[in-house]
Amino acid sequence: MSYQKKSKDNLFAHLRQNVKDSNNGLKIMVCESSTFRRIYPIMIASTLVLDMLFDFIMLEYVILVALFILDSITETMNTAVEEACDSITTDYDWHIKRSKDIASAAVYITHLCYITAAVFFAIAHAVNFEWWSALIPA
């Protein structure tokens, strides 16, 4: 499959092609990414269980959804870096390993942020600590 750059003269044709390319990328992520198939269902299920146990408030849901979206973005960028590196060479290369490790670190950090937030919210509810009341000035 060859990739041909489309002319940007026709704005609507260009936008339509961008949407097609983005949908193709999303399909690749959902079908081929192990994180999308394995880790995200666990993250969603565990969040729903914690909500059933501790009754999260809307602000906590908004924060968790934002972190989930950020995690999805970093996972997508990590996959793009891995695909680009693998297209250059599949032989061991120290620079490619570093690039993949750095991209993977971004995913790891966002996973930790999501887990930390979910656990913090659960513990705050368990000990009746209304952390959000500190956001409202007295």
C-alpha cells in the first residue's frame, strides 16, 4: 500500500480524507492494541466497581474520564512511535530502543495517574474526606 499525499486545494476533500485516516487509525488501535483490548476493560470495570462501593461524585468522574482520554492519547502516540521505529528496522538499535522506552514511559505515567486518582477517590470516600470542599473558598 502506498501513501500519496492529497492536495490541500479542496478543503472538504482534505477534511474528508483526514476523517477517513483518523477512523482507520482508531480502528487499528481498537483491533490491534493490547492495551485497548486488555487493560482498558479492566480500568473501566474497576472504576465501575469502585463507584458502586463508594458512590463517586460527578467531578471525580470528569477527572477519571479526562485521565482515561489522556491515557488513550498517550497509548496511541506510543503505538505510532513503535510502528514508525519498526518500519525503519527490526534489528536492534540503541536509539530506537530509547525512543520506544520513552514513549512507553508516557503511557506508564498516565496509567499511574489514572490508578492514583481512582484509589485516592475511593480512600477519600472510605474515610469521609470531602477533598472537593477544599476547592471552594470559604
